[in-house]
Amino acid sequence: MIRFLIPFVAVVLFLLEPVFALFSPITFGDQTVFLVPRFVILYLIFISIYYNRGRAILYGLFFGLLYDVFYIDIIGLYSFLYPLVCFVAGYAVKFIHQHLSVTTILSVLLVGLMEILLYYFFFFINLTSIPFTDFLSNRLLPTIIANLLFLIMLGWAFKYLINARVLQRADDIS
Amino acid sequence: MPHFTSKKLILLLVGMIFLVALISFSLRDRQNATLPEQIIKDTVGLAQSIVAKPANYITNIFNDINSLLTTYEENKRLKMRLEEFAVLQAEVNTLKSENKNLRELVDKETSLQDFNPLYATVIARNPDQWEEKIILNKGTAHGVELNMAVMTSKGLIGKISLVTPFTSEVELLFSNNPNYRVSAMVQGKNKDVFGLIEGYDVERNELLLKRIDSSLDVKVGEKIVSSGLGGIFPKGILIGEVTEVTTDDFGLTKMAYVKPSADFSMLQDVIIAKRSIVSIDGSDGEGTNVDLTNEVEESTADEGEEK
């Protein structure tokens, strides 16, 4: 049961992302703020940290490809970045304390890093022309804050779910 | 750093080359989806439309509550405009019948304004909002074609940029694509002024109407509608309102800032407009460097006579 729950949650998060994207952009006075939901990759980072790095990279490749084909139409962008982020997360976990608050901050920072990489890519192919300072204030910071809120609300649930799977797997082996 | 063996390194390099090739391949051809792409798009689209339904329902409830709170104010304002509206209605009716009669007189049946509306629901919006794009639940199976105009009840929002059998993608007007132009006109009191909607101003969040003849006068507050002369869109779809008029970058033509009339942040139900008169899609379609006008005359000789 839990075995299938892990990919199922990823699929649900993937489908929820565009629904939350409908609320963006939000206008505060004279400033327009973009909130980018990054639920899938946050979840995959958690899988990478608490469960299995290889599995996370595989999921990252799959969902990255879906993302590319369905939304971006540039195949190879997210299907490269998602596994990369999972790989880095799985690598970094050896050097950090695996407390929930630490992993939350790490995940959000990685998402911020991914945003910056994406910004440079889209800037490079002329899809966007906004200067970096505008990107920082209108996109990156709001996105990081919104995703941090999301993780604070649901991070413990992810951890609980993944731990349940890890325990179940240990039972299966023994 | 993790230890790399030479085998892993080769794999990584091959992967990188494959990746760059894939990216450049998909960047080059962005108007047609290949078969595997179409299958993925349709499957994800189906799942997405199932999720979108309850989500739309919930947002509708919030909107209803919001409009309920402002009912009193709105009612007051609407009552004031009601009398005005009755007069306007009568005027529109006379103009309509007059237009019809005149049209019969000159034997001109089809007009640039005519279009067949096709109602669609937004099932997703590109979550990383780098490229302003929405995905609709209607595709080629329902008669959607590339480059059709997409609008809400308030005004034009974009055009179809990619279709699969059951979904279609809309590129919104707020686009950085330099090839994305909409032939538009300013509805003046006496004379229509033509221009092109080209790009947008990031800071002001307003569209730019460029290439207006500098001898013509455009005033703040005038309405911008699509002109139908681009060959694809129907005529007369409202785009927005002029907020400022300046000169162009080179000082040769005028440029106007246009505040779009449609609300781009919460798109749910849209109308796809297929214009009735024959459309010439030029370099937007597959007809780059092809003599389109002669071909059209040959293939649709009847319509040519009507004009």
C-alpha cells in the first residue's frame, strides 16, 4: 500500500502545481509578484534525502520529462534539472544533520538554485528580458517564501510517509 | 566530489551531448508536436482536466463570495448606467439592421468580423511562469487549429500556438516572442488608426502598440481592437485601452501603451475564435516564403469572386 503511495503522492503534486499557478501573478500595490509552485521537486528532494537517491533521480527524470513535454515544449530542460537537484540533495545529505528543519532549508535553497539556473537559461534563449535584480525581488524571493510555507505545512507529512516506507522495506528484507 | 570512473564519465558526456541535441531540436520546431509528445500531452491533459474541475469549483466559490461583498456598490453603479444602456441598445439595433441592408446591397456576405466561437476550459497554466502559456481542453478533434484567436468575454488574450488531438496551448499576449504580432487598430471617432501589438512593457505590465503613423492622432482612453488584417484573427475583438502615447524608439512612428481589457491572472473559461472568412497564415503557419495569395485564389475561386 505505502509502496504505491510514494509515486502516487508525486503524481498528485505534479497535477496540483498548475492549479496553484493559476493564483499567480499577484499584484501588491504597484508590484507584481510571481509565485512558482515547486511541489514535485521538493518532494523528490525529500525522497532523495530520506529514502533512496537513485529512486529520486529516476522519478526526477520521469516527472521532468512530463513537465518538459506538457508545459515547456523544450525537452531536456527539467528532465536534466530535476535529477541534478535530486543528485545534489542526495550528495549533500552526507554532510548535514538530517533534522527536518535543516532539510527544509536545504530543499528550499536547492529550489532557489534551480530557479536561478532556469532564469539564466531563459535569459540566454531570449524568452525573458527582465534584469537579474527584478528576477530576484519579483520571482525568486516570493517563490522561495511560498515554497518554504508549503514545506513547513507538509514537510512532516512527507517525512512521515517516507519513513513509513523505509520501515516497511526493512521489514520486507528481514 | 564523488569518484568518477572513466565509464561513468563517458556516460555523462554522452548524456550531456544528447541533452543539448534534444534541447536544440525542441527549440527549433515549436509549432508541431511529435507523436510521442502528443500522446503524453493528451494523457497528462486528461488527468489535469479531472483535477482542474474541483479546483475551478472552489475558486468559483471564492469569486462568488467576493462579488457578493461588492454587490451594493456595483448595483448602484449599474443602475446609473441602465438608462444609458437602453439608448445604446436601440442605437445598436438600428445600426445592425442598417449594416445588414447595406451589406445585401453590395452583395458582400462574409465579413472579417464573423467568427465561429468554440468554448473551452483552461485546464492548466504553465507553473513556472517564464513563458505565458495556458493549456485548454479542446484540440484538433474539436476543430481547433493553429493560430486561432483566443479570448475571454472581456477581450483578446492570445492565440493557439500548439495543438494535439485533445488539448491546445495558448500563447498569451504577454510574450517575448519577437514574431508574435497582432494587427490592431485604434477605434477613433472619425478614422481608424492601424498599428501592431508587439511585446509588452515588463514594469508597467502593459502591451505595446507600435508602428502607428506619426501623422495620425491617438488619444488616451481610446479602445484598441483587432483589425483582422493580419490574416488570422477576426476583426473587432477588444484588446484594451490606450493609457499613454509616446514616440517609438527611433522617433519615426508613434507607440502607445495599452492596458489589456481581459484579466490575465485568473483565466478559466475562454472562447476560441475561428474566423469564417478564409485565413492567410503567412509566416505564422507553414506558408513561409510561399506565394499564398495566388494559391488561395486558385483553390477557392468562389470566395474570390465574392470579395
